Amino acid sequence: MADIHILVVEDEQRLAEILRRQLSETGYSVDIAYDGYVGKNLVQRNEYNLVILDINLPLINGYDLCREIRKTNNKIPIIMLTAFGAPDNKVAGFEAGADDYVVKPFDFRELLARVNVFLRRSELNDAPVQKLRLADLEMNLVTKTVTRSEKKIDLTAKEFLLLETFLKNRDKLLTREFIIEQVWGIEFDPSTNIIDVYINYLRKKIDRDFEPRLIHTKYGFGFYCSERGM
């Protein structure tokens, strides 16, 4: 299970180290962040299978960090582990995007059982996706082909990856930073117009001769792919 990577964001160092040791003994790979800012950076740089998140954190609290994670990742299970046990706190945690809420003090066996439930659920949901669809647009990830209204559309490798990024994040507003990291794998350079160039290429191929338009711009914020405007 060493390929299962868990992030624990907990400012109480003794508890964080106990969780690291116990989860590691179970077979999981564990990273620790002692504040919300470091936790946010780790989530942005690494692929995690699950996050265990305290609420009362320095720099960025658990509610806000949970919201930040959910802006780009709706699939990763997030378990809030906190001393705040009031109903209002639990409601706020779930509204921020948490999947589960465990109140301290807790029994590690119960926490581990919950971790395992979410990891098994994620494995079932992670079956390889072969096709992506939006309106009459279809992308086959196996044959690397794209059609719209059953008409074949020829895309370059970068155009294909850009469209795939849009379709996997349909109806979500994507920033320039996110797009360039996902498609080009580099840090965002504000002076570059490469994103605009490639989005223009895509629009000419998949939108110009079809309805409805699927690629939209929200000026000052980014781009999104949807059958309707925001």
C-alpha cells in the first residue's frame, strides 16, 4: 500500500507524528504539514489519495484550505479531524467540501476504518475513463480521436491535451495558471499568450462551425468548457 499517499495537515506536532507513524505502519505513505499554507503547497505539487485536515491551523484554516482544494479537485477524499465538535462546525466543514468529520479525541481504529472506506471507494471510482462527452462533442482517450456531430476533428497533441483538460473539468472556471501547468507542465509566465493562441486554435476546430459554443472566456478570471455560459 506504499503507493497510497496521504497528506496530514495538523499543527499539533505530537499528534501529527503519531498519525504519521500509525498510518505508515498500516502501509501508507504519509506527508505532514503543520500549517495550512504548507498544506496548500503540498496539495498543489503532489498527487494524494486522501487528506486528513485539522480546522484550527496557522496561516490558512482548515475550512479555507478545504475550499482551495475543492477548486481544482472534487475527487480526493478529505476527512476533517478536529476538536470543534459543535453541529455548526460540522455543517461548516461539510459545506467547505469535507467528506467526513471526526472529532478529537478519537480512536485511531475508527479513523483508519474511515480512511479505508474512502480509499476503497476512490479505487472503484478511478476505473479508467475511455470517453469524454459534452453536447455532441466526443473525445476517445484510447484512440485519441475527437468528433463533433459525428464529424472527425483533427487535433495536434497539445490541442488534444488542452481539450481533455477542459472536458475533465467541465463547468469549472480554469485559471491560466492551472491550464498552463496541466497542459505544458511549466510555471505560468504572465507575459505569454500561448494559452490564448491554443484556445483560439481549438475554437476554430470545435466551435466555429457548430452550436452550441463550448469554450467560454470569463474575462479577468479564466476559461471554462460548458454547454451554457456562466
